[in-house]
Amino acid sequence: MNVVLFGPPGAGKGTQAKELSNHYKIPHISTGDILRANVQDGTELGNKAKEYMDKGELVPDEVLIGIIRNRLAEPDCESGYLLDGYPRTIPQADALSDILTDIDKPLQVVLNLDVPDEELVIRLSGRYVCKCGNSYHLTFNPPENTGICDTCGKELYQRDDDKEDVIRQRLISYHNKTHPLIKYYGDRDLLVNIAGAGDINEVFDSIIHVLDMYDLT
Ligand code: ADP
Ligand code: AMP
């Protein structure tokens, strides 16, 4: 199954991707997670990326294209892939298409999680995350024990870029640079819109319904 999970920041891509990856046994590839791991490890790439991430701007295309090319070449992608947070620009989408041709794993569907901006701000400003990749919300998806990850027991924290001014900048970047990909993938008959404003289980059921209808292997 070769899928892009698309949508603005806070649409629920990470939340859904984690469940979908378990359900369909395909790797969840989040470029945001890869960049944050590099920031955490203090790599050269991480130090460069942090300058952009802290401001809510996109990291340059050539950096992301290199990351995704390497990641898709790993053996676990034999079973397919679930991309989350990539592509975010038209040059990234063009590069993805070339990479997927090279590895003979063409994209089958782009699921666009549609959520209004004001809801995104509420979601992102209440988000708490864990190092293991889990994402919670103070109100909409709280952990069983306040401040502690249900899965691994580690302490939850707020992302540096989940502050209101940075959130607004991320939404501007999304509308200017990423939103045009809806037309890009629509023109290629790959786009399916999913109402992302329902609760987490409802959205999951809608996605499963679409993917099962496509009967992707
Ligand atoms: P993205 O990966 O698209 O940036 P996340 O999956 O991290 O978004 O979700 C952003 C925030 O919204 C998190 O706090 C998450 O718990 C919460 N969330 C995700 N899906 C929903 C939903 N359907 N309804 C309400 N809150 C949600
Ligand atoms: P995310 O975890 O998807 O919300 O991404 C967090 C931040 O990482 C973004 O605000 C960008 O600065 C950077 N980032 C993640 N993916 C990409 C991408 N495909 N292109 C450019 N920047 C990215």
C-alpha cells in the first residue's frame, strides 16, 4: 500500500498514521519526526533544519528530498509506505514521483485530511507529544495519566513550534506552499478528501473505508 497522508499542520496526520501503520503493517514515515530526531541528536542536518522549524518555515526542498530518497530505499518500504508531512511543495512532489519511479513503488492514493484553520489552532495549542511518536491533546485525546505517555510511560512535552505565533506562521507556509498540492494530486486523479473534523475514531473509520474500497495491496 503506497499512500500519502496529506493535510495542514494539526489535521491529525500523525495520530491517524500511527493507527494505520499498525492496521496495515506498513511503515509510517514522518519527515517531521526524522527532522526532530536529527535536531535532538545535534546532527549537522538537525542544526540546519532547526533554524527553519523554530520559525514555522519549511526546511529547504533539497534537504527533504535527500531524506525521503534515503528513507524510501530502506527494506521495510518493500511492503509500501505511509508518508506523513511529505511532500509539502511542488518540487518535493516532483522529486517524489521520480524517486518512486526509480524504486518501482508508484503512489496509489493521497488522502487529504480537511480541517478548518481555527480548529487546527485549537488542536496544535493543546497538543502534547511523546518521544516515542505518540501525540495527545489536553481535551480531545488526553493520556490516561496526566503528562505521561500511555504506551511507553515517558513524560509528555509541548513541541517548541506549537506556540501560537509559530502555529500561525506554519499555517501561512501551508497555505502558500503546500495547499497547491491538492490541485496537483487532483489533476493526477490521486486525491481523496477526508472530513478530518470528526473525532479520532470517526476519521480513522472514514480512512479505512476509503483504503479498503481501493483494495490496495
Ligand atoms: P499532524 O500530524 O497532522 O500535525 P496530529 O496528529 O499531531 O497532527 O494532531 C494534532 C493534535 O490534534 C494532537 O493534539 C491530536 O491529539 C489532536 N487530534 C488529532 N486528531 C483529532 C481529531 N480527529 N479530533 C480532535 N483532536 C484531534
Ligand atoms: P511536522 O512534524 O510535520 O508538523 O513538521 C514540523 C516541521 O518540520 C515543519 O514546520 C517544517 O519546518 C519541517 N518539515 C517537516 N516536513 C517537511 C517537509 N516535507 N518540507 C519542509 N519542511 C518540513
